[in-house]
Amino acid sequence: MRINKILDLAKGLENKKTVGVAAAEDEVVLKAVEKAVENDICNVILYGDEMKIKEIAKENNIDISKMEIVNCKSSQEAVVKTIEDVASGKADLPMKGHITTGELLSVYLREEYGLRTKSTINLVSVFDIEKYHKLLIVTDAGMVISPTLEQKVDSINNAVKVSDALEVENPKVAIVGALEKVNPKMPATVDAAIISQMNRRGQIKGCIVDGPFAMDNAISKEAAEQKGIVSEVAGDADIVIMPDIEAGNIFYKSMVFLSGAKVASTILGGKKPVVLTSRADSDETKLLSIALSVLLA
């Protein structure tokens, strides 16, 4: 399977990374990090109620013997200690445990930890879709609600980092919307045209950007040819930039739940990637997401 390349690249790295799990009292998360340790992808530190963590591990036959546990009196303390250790270098990247995304990121973004940058924080996902001829990187399905032009440029730069980690050189970036022509009444198409020109003039580097595209002509050469679109990107996109969170989220869930696509996701834009997995994600998705984030740490 093509997406297993992520696991292959992350296994046995010479400089093995350490994942800090904030509020680790969670069966699903513990199973995921157990697999990551088994696969020689990372070391793990568990932050949370030590007794509860051990109890959950015992009840579910999860081996946490190779993981350090930092006992915390509350989930808030667990988050703070995780981020403190990531900031100090004891851990290399944080992972969300039994807490909300907001609880983790609100601490991660505090200025005193020095982990925030001027770049946009967004979710980058890598899909292995049976009917597409290569891995497809998509952003943003879960962070930025209605991205500005500047935030879309940041999204491209974050997605290119993922492409580089996957050893895809000079990736082709398609900026998509509802149609492939510039329509002043549809701001997403105007943004796409401007960003494409920025790329041509060297303001966005390390990739080839074109748009606007409708989704069909971004990923299907036949659809692009039928509409007379001449573009290096058309039908061969490595990266797709969604117009807003709703389009991205609907695409993400449609691919996973209707087409059975395999996926790995990470949050980029800060100084360290963040592993965020949902309870609805499969064990395989969680493992792939840890591996992808480790590669980018």
C-alpha cells in the first residue's frame, strides 16, 4: 500500500523522536502509541493520572512498559507539563489524549513556550485513494474555517513540507473550488488566480501552483482535457488546497467513510507538529498520523 511509505520512512530513524501524550488516560490513544513503539517509530511519554493510565492499559492488554509516565493531578496539568517538555526538548512533539483540540492548542500557542510562529496553524492530511494514481495531500479539513489568501499561501507551504518529507519533489498544487474559471462573485476562484500568479513570480517556492480548478479537473486528466484545460497540474495534483473547512471536512469524511481511503494527518504551522487523532479514526490512521508527525518533527 502506498501510504505505508510513511511508516517505512519513520521506522528506525537514527534520531528517534519522543511523542508526549497529553492526558493519556484513553484506551484508543494508548493502543495507537503502543503500535508506534512496537514499530520502532518513536519513544513515548504519557502525561496524566498514572493509576488510571495503568488501569486502562491492564484492562485492554496494552503494553506500556517501555513508556515513561509523568503523573498529573488533572488534564490541565497534563497539557501544561506536555507542552513544557516539548518546549524544553525533553519531548519532540505533543499528541492529543483525552482532551479537546482547543485544550491542547490553547496551551501550545502560549507565547511563553516559544512554539508559535507567524504562520497559520492548519491540518494537513495525506490520502491513499484506490482510484487515484498516487498519494494526495489535502488541506485544510479541520482547523481554518474560512482561510484568507495569506492563510492559503501558508497552507501551501505547510503541505509542501509534508510533500518534502514524503520525498515528492516540486509537488503540483491545485487550488480548488466549484469551477475552473475565475468568477468575481466567487472569491475562492479569485484567490486561486492570484496565488497561481504569485507562484509563477517566485513568491511561493518549491512547488508548481495552478488554479482555480473544479475538483474533477484537478484529479482527472480526462476531465481536464474535456474542458480544454492546459496545465501541468490538471489531473495530476499532489496537493489540493480546499476553499474552506466545510469543503475540506466533507471531502475528508467522504473519502474515509465512503471510499475506504487510508489517511494520515498532522497539524503544522508551529515549531513542532501536533498529533491530533479522533476517536472515530481507525488504529491504522492513528499509527500513520503519529508516523507522519514524527517525520516532520
